[in-house]
Amino acid sequence: MDHSYVDYNGYYGGGRYQDAEQPQRDGSRLTAGGENQDPFRDESVSHYSDGDNGPGAGVNTAGTADVGTDPFANPAGTPVASRPQSLSGQSALILNHRMEAQAHRYFHSRRVPKGSVEKPRLAKSYKDPKEKWVTILPLAGIAVGLILSGLLVWDGLKSVVKHKYCLVLSDDFSQGFRPDLWSKEVQVGGFGNGEFEQTTADDENVFVKDGHLWIKPTLQDATLIEKSSIIDLLANHTCTSTVWTDCVAATNTTSGNSSIVPPARSGRITSKNSASITYGRVEVTARLPKGDWLWPAIWMMPMNDTYGPWPVSGEIDIMEARGNNHSYSLGGANVMSSALHWGPAPAYDAWWRTNSKRSALHTTFADGFNTFGIEWSEKYMFMYINSRLMQALYINFDQPMWQRGDFPQDSATANYTKVNTVWAQTGRSNTPFDHPFYLILNVAVGGTNGWFMDNSDGKPWFDGSPNAKLDFWNARHEWYPTWTQPQMEISKVQMWQQCDAGEEL
């Protein structure tokens, strides 16, 4: 068979190359006749037809392939003469046609057109079934927390004792000073604390101004200190004590004698003749004084020494403070303290077991009015400031006071064991705080009982010195200028008696 000319059109589907419809893409070029042109077609290679498929088809006269725009063509071409002998003739034609067929094969992109990809998670209607737990679980936790908190609050409120109280004293001083409610103490003895003031009934020291009760300390008359003199309260029948030393004081200027009358004057009032309570509440709204060595107090004493002399029958200090500024080491007008005094003898006063302090926040108790209160029952007692929630001291009478005091049982206290017997006879664990007490309001000056510490903060006297009052007086040029607001101002006082039958805790 003559192989010099073979029609490979039919063999390779040459007719199909020319006549079959080619798939088109957007942007395909058009031929001069307006037909779409395959962008990947090698235009440098001639298409075979029935009349043009000789062995030299697709090769130019120079012996190199036309490169055209085929990106896969060899730009340099391959001379026929340089091809191996094995590629000549029929084999070369077959290879040539195969390469041409691959060059004309249509390229199909597998890239997904933009916008045709389904994104179910971005669809508005799509909801992940697990997403609901992201909301449900936190809400359930909050609900459980609120329920538990509510139960705790309810349990706490349920345990709060609510007594019935009956008002026994109320004074806002809108009617001036009322002698039917208040009694002025007039003494010079220092009230057992070695205080340096003489309490008077003068309007200079206790008076009502602008609807407030003022208790204001002042300096003593200098002539009573610089010259020998006597203050005798018994002579004018004004002394409110039955003890001679509480009613008489003297200045002795003879050599070697340093006794003087009290170097200051002040006021002290009580409700002893008008109101007292056994269990109940007391509230006093007051602004405390400013000034070195001033000692304001709101406190209560027993109507009678039911169990014995102080402190056997008890003492209740609702509020005590110092007029010194905030730099004072024990706390000045920015600190108040509450305490109970009790024990078989003054030497065994167990106040330190029932004592507490409370500081003002970024201010002092002399910069504004505060309400100092006490709530007292057979089972408990607590002092507070402005609110029952702001407690300064809480005492739970859950054990006998004698047991709480843990007083030493030795020969020194043998004479006081009878106190234990007296307290125990009542059958109440809160004895001696189970009998009537009355209210006291006062501003003391100095003292020798240790309320102001020796060798501290420039204190100008020593508690144990017989010259304590005189030393204090001689240093008046240091402390008196600090008395910029020496008065304790009181805007309202109220006392309630607990008038229900009892209580259960």
C-alpha cells in the first residue's frame, strides 16, 4: 500500500474539527465572519480539509512550525532536518496531528462563578439548632442565681426580729429647752473620770439655737484659777450630786499647792427625771464638736444600782468620740466608739470585751449630722449609725455575762464572787443589762482615766500627776485655738420602750 499519501482526516476526525460546534465562553473572540473563535486555538497551524492534508501540511517552507499566538508553541520551531529519523514519514505525520488535536482541545474551567455558591450559614432564614443553647444556658443560670439570692434574702428577713415599740420621749427642740424632759447636771467632781470641766446650768453652756440644742464647753473664769477661790455648789443648792467632792472645788495658790478649780465649763443633760427604758431603742441626731481634748458622749446609765455600784449594774455607751483632728493616734472626730461597761469592780471592768469603733468615710462626724442609735432587747444589743444596717457594735446575749467576762477566781476577786450570785439569780444571760437605763448627753473636757493617752500627740498633762488640771490650763494657748467648733449640736432625740411580751430568735 502506498503510504506516500494518507487521508488522516477521517482517522482523526478532521471533519469533526471543522464542522462540530465548539462550546463558547463569554468574551470569546469573533472571526471576521462574526463567528466565535476558540481563544485557545493555534492560528498558526492550518486546518486540514479534504483537499489539504498532505504530508507537508502545517509546515512552512522554511521547515519550522508557525508559532502565531499559541502560548504552548515552541517559539523557535523545530527544523524538519533536525528531527530524529524515527519521526520522519508516517510517524511524523501521526505525531503532528496528535499535537495539533491537543492544541485544539477546549479548556473547561472548574472555577465556580461568584454568587452561585450556596452559603446556608449566611442566609437569614438559617438557624443552627445548637445556637439556642448559647442563650438558654446563661439565662437559666441567671434565673437560678436570682432565685437563690431571693431565698437567701427572704430567709434573712424572716430571721430579723421585729419588736413593737412605744414612744416614751421625742424632742426636736422646736419648743426650746424643755426642763420637763431634760435635767442639767451641775457638778465639779469630774464624774469619776477626772474630767476637767465644771458642768453648769448656765445658758452659756446648754442652750437652744436655730432649733438645735447646743452643749458648748468654754474656758473657766481666769480669776478663779489665778487667785485662791472656792466654787461651792452646796451653798446655792445647785449641786445635783450628794457627794461633797462633786459639789465643792477650790484653787489654792500658796507655795507648793497646785490644786485649782476645773479649768473649763461645759454642759451635761439627762432624761433621768422624764424617761428611761428597759429594752427598746434610742436615736440621737447630732453633729460632734471640733477641738483638742474635747470628749463628746451619748450614753446611758442605770436608774438604780440594782446589782451594785459601777460597773456592777452596767453602763451603755452608744457613742463616744474625741474632738481632736483625724491625725490623732486613737482617732479624732473621724472615729466613734461604742461599748458596754460591766464587771464585779472598777479594776475588773470588762469593757474591752464589748467595745468597737467605726470610722467616718472621707469625712468626720463633726462635719455633718449623723444619727447615733441603739436597739436593745433581752437577747441582743447593737449600736448603729444612721441605719440599723450600719452597726458599730453587736452583742448577742447567748451566754451569761459573768461567763463572758472570764473573771479570775483568786483571792483578789473572792469578795466579788457574790456579784456572780446576784447576776445569776435573775436567770437571764444579759444581766446586768436587764433593768431601766436613762439617757445622758454631754461634752467633757480632758480627764485622767486614760481616754487620752499619756505621752501621745502632744497631750499636755499626765493622768497620774497631781498637777494635771494646772498643766492643762497652762497649755491653753496650744489647745484653745483648736476649739473652732466646740459645741455638740443635737437636732433630735427619740426613745422607745419595747412593749411586746417577748421575743424568739
